[in-house]
Amino acid sequence: MFSAFFKGVGQLNDPASRSVALLSIGLAMLTFAFLWACVGFLLTKAPFFELGGVDAVIKFLGGLATLILTWFLFPGVISAIVGLFLERIVGAVEAAHYPHLPTVTEQELSQALAGAAKFLAIMIAANLFALLFLLTPLFPFVFYAANGYLVGREFFEMVAVRRVRLDEARALRKTHNAALFTIGVVFALMLTVPIINLLTPIIATATMVHLFEAWRDADGRLLTQA
């Protein structure tokens, strides 16, 4: 597992991976800039109460809430955007480490968008659930456990279904649930660290390619290509 992780980190040296990282970061920044602009316009232009003091407090709290939500949503947004370029990242990993693999049909844009939307929706739901524990000592455990499970599951399945059927991908995932949860928590932690979180989805995708190929070779049930 750790060998796959370090290979995933090494994938950042690949020009294709770096271009995806820069493009994804740019799109994520534009997304949040638009969000901040909309919230800023609402907070500065909309009078909530006639009392200036109360109005100022509400605007301050609204701005603070926007920053908190940005921190919560950023991992899901950057991961979903990287998911749009999954083929480019996986293709670069396979070309460098698994050149013997047959080529696969690239996902259509509609499929990539659907996959990214699904991932983002799941991540938002998980983080909203974690918010219920925000004021309790359980919050960090719930937050990283939920996100770790989802990151491990979703990234692995997105990679695996390129080569095998969905039911086979899920069977392989369930066989290695513990390892995927562990590495998923590592990625969830990385996704909350500034700067590092910008590169984490690239590393996660590359790592899952290595894990999938290693586990597939060890499991004869999944040697048949989809």
C-alpha cells in the first residue's frame, strides 16, 4: 500500500499530471471566486435589519460561514474537478508503469461529468453529516472517518471500472476495504492541508491505479477484462 502511495507521489513529476493539477486548481479557484463574489454581493448590498450594529454582525457571521464552508467543500470540489480529467492521469500512470495493458475506450464527457457530480454530492453529504458533530469531541474522528471511507471507495471504483465491470470492481474493493479505508483517511487528512490539498487528488488517483493492478493480479477472478 505504501509503495503504491509513494509511486502516486512520484506521478507529480509527470508533465501530464502537472498540467491536470494546474488546470484543476484554476477551475477550483474560479468556482470559489464566483461563490465568494455572490456571497459578498449579497452581504454588502442586502439590508437585513435597519439597525446598523445587527446588520454588521450578520454580515460578519455570513462571511465567516462562507470561509468555513469553503474549507469544508474544497476537498470535494477539487476532487470532483480532477475526476473530469481522470483518463489523462490514469493513462499517464499506465503508460509509465503498465505499458502492456490494452487501451480502453475513453469516457465520454457526459460520463465524466456525471461521475464528478456524483462524487461531489457524496462528499457534500458526508461533510454536512460531519457538521452535526462540530461542537463535540467526536468531530475530527467522524469527519476524517467519513471522508476517508468515501475517498478510498470512490477513487478506487473510478479507476477500477475502466478495466473491469462495476460488480467486479466492488467485489475487489470489499476484499480490501481495510486497506482502502486506511489510505483514504491519509488522503482525507492531506485534503485539509493547504497547498498539499491541491495535489492530493492527483496522488490519490495514481495510487489507486497501482493498488488496483496489484490486487487484480493477485485475484484470478478479475483477470477477465470488461
